[in-house]
Amino acid sequence: MLKHHNEKSVTAIKENPYLLIGFGMSFEDADKLAITIFDRDEDEPKRLSMR
């Protein structure tokens, strides 16, 4: 799927892993990835806006 996207897409996902919801990932999975892999806080505004 990402082969059709450029480096800007990868950068955007690194900055906001919750964008993966738009690719079909569940909130729970995107949240787990954001917190464990990207070291995001549970009270991050991007997270709270997706709930």
C-alpha cells in the first residue's frame, strides 16, 4: 500500500500515527502503535481528537 505513496506520507504518519485510521486501521491498533512505537502520550491532542 505504501509503495504508492512518497516520503511525505511516511513523514506524516510518523508525525501523526492516527492518520493510519484513514487507511483502515482501527483506533485501538493505531493508538497502540502511537504509544508503543512512536512514544506518544495518552493525553496528546491528536489522540484525543480521534477518540
